Amino acid sequence: MSLSAPKQVTFIVAVVLAVLGLLGMIVQLGFVTTMAPWLILLGFVVLAVSCMVPNL
């Protein structure tokens, strides 16, 4: 399996998810606070999958 760099849009989506998760752990943001660990994990999974799948 060869790895490829993710597209810029996919990278930005992953970063936004991770930043929302981190903010949810620091500040009370309602729904985001309850889902904070899952948002961080989802951001990582999106980034990892985009590196494994070409043109994603």
C-alpha cells in the first residue's frame, strides 16, 4: 500500500474536527463538549484514511 498526501480540503476538515474537540475539552460548548473525544478521534481517522486512499 502506498501512502499519498491528503487534499487540502480533507486536511482542513480533519483539523477543524480536531480543534473543535480540543476546544470542547477546554471550554463548555454544549454538544461539542460531550462529543469532544469523539471529534478528536474522528479528525484523526479522516486524516489517516485520506492518506491511505488516493485522491481523497
